[in-house]
Amino acid sequence: MIRHIVIWRFQEHADGRTKSENLLRAKSLLEALPDTIPDISMFEVALNIDLTADAADLVLNSEFASLRELTAYQAHPDHQRVVEFLGKVKSEKRVIDYEF
């Protein structure tokens, strides 16, 4: 199994919306992906509740049966649309993928 974790920090204003609005939109877009991408084994999206300066804003914790499924998910057109939106509103992104 492969665990794929992504964390983002968002800009205060981007793409014509506030940070809060973009966070809610990003969460909604991400949560819709398991409905259209069959390669996902587990998918959890959460907004941060810790308001300290070091905290990130949004996290994706997901699992895939293998690197092949993770790669298929990343190439899927629905995922690419979410990536495009996140590219406009994020200020920082970190990713880790590992086997377990």
C-alpha cells in the first residue's frame, strides 16, 4: 500500500475569493474525487483547527494499492482540475508518499 499525504497553506486572497472561501472550495473539490476515481483506496480531507503560525491549512491523507494506482489518480482529468484550482490559491504545498 502507498500512503499519499499532501498539506497546503493558502494565500489570504486568491482567484477572487478569501482564504476561507478557497479552503471550503478546495475541500469540496477534493472530497468529490473518490466518486469518480476508482484507484483510491482511502481518502480523507481535513481543514486545520490549529491557528498557530506554523500550522498548515488543509491536509489530504490518502491510500492507494500501489504506485500504479497513485500515478493513475494523479493523471486523472478530475484530479488535474483540482490541481489547477489549488495552484491558483495555495502559497505552499508539501507531499510525502511512502509504502506501508
